[in-house]
Amino acid sequence: MLCALMLALLMPFDSIASAVIVSAGPTTSVSTTSAGATGVTYSFGTYQVEAGQSLHTIELTFPAGTDLSSATLVEPAGTMTVTGTSVVIAVSPRLGPGADVTVTIGGVTNTTTLGTYPSNPSEHMTFSYDRTGGGPPKVRLPIGDYTITVAPVMSITVSSTDIDFGTLLPGEVPPAAPIQVTVDSNVPCEVTRTVSGDAADLGLTITGDVVGVKPVGSATYTDSVQVAPTWYTPAEITLTATIVYTVLP
């Protein structure tokens, strides 16, 4: 009786262990981790079908608040049914022994709840399969952790959009003109600057602390714009240069 009882306990464990396994990872790749981001692609892997198996269905539940209304199946081949925050993938053709399995789903809108996921046992990958010789029809395996982060909100304001140095003679250097740039961001960010137009003919130079990495919060930075036309600067025409500031997360 004791041997029979031990056999009954061990068989399911052996069957589960030899169904589908995690062959690398598990890892979860998320194209954009910002809370509420749209058009996000999730990739879960890598799993492998073991000997004697025929994988036909994969189930996965995303965190509460995830919008799957526009979700599309990228891989594996098959069809996907969405119910709330859960998906069921009917794998077609079925995947046989030794097949690597990566589940990639696009068009997802991230939950707006910040945190590291999976946060509960339902957020696992469930594989349903046929097995030669019988055995449990399903096995549930973990997915890799990923973190939903705050969505970047950034603004940049320039104090002046027009600087006029007036009419200048060759060699005449007017007083420098200040530009104040206010950056407001809820994440660390970087401000870049590009200059185009007649900058070379104007002898335009810019110094200051606007460009560079900026911390969270609101702060005002100042650039100093200087022009210094030379005897080689074209005469009797209006020269214009454009300065563009950009804030990036």
C-alpha cells in the first residue's frame, strides 16, 4: 500500500516536469514599459516542448488594467482569443518535441499601475498538450519579471522665439542675447540643441547650461547667443539662423 501511494504522488510530478520546460530564462521583453503606453509588444520565452509532447494551446493572463482590445499575435503561429486581460492561443500547426516556444503579442496597452510583474500566481504561462502515454494535459510555467514605470511627461519653454541683432558692420560685435529655457519633467531627461541656417556667416556662438542631462522637476537654464560678422560675411542681406531645443527622456 505504501509503494502504491508513493507512486500515485510521484507520477504527476514526473509528467509535469517532462512536458514543456523553460529552456532559457524565463525572460519577458517589453518594447515600452511606460504606464499606459499603447502599441506595446510583449515577448515571453524561451520555452521548449519536451519529448513525447504535442503542444496545442497556450494561456496567459496580463496584469489588471492591461488593455488587450487591439492585441495581435506575432508568434507562435496560430489564432488568439482575448477575454479581458487573458489570452488563449490555439497553436497551429502544433509544436512537437524539441520545438522552442516564444510567445510574442503586439498591440498591447500597458496597465497604468506601476510595479514589477508578475505580481500574482495567475500571471504565468499555461501550456496544454497531448502526451504519448497519457498524463496531465497542462503545465504552468513562470514568466520573466518586468517593471511598469511612470510615463514620461516633459515640457520645454523658451523665453524668446525671436532675437534681432539689427544692422551690423563687419567686425562689429553686439552684446550677447540671453535665452532662458525652462524644463519641466517627471523623469530624468536630456536637452539637445541644433543650429541651422546662416550660423556660419553670422559667426554665431552659443554658450550656457541649457544642453545636457537634467534632473526630475522644473528648472530654468540660460544660453548666451553671440554673433560676430566678419569682412567675409555677405553684405546688405538679412541673415537668419534657427536654434531648436529638444527635450528627450
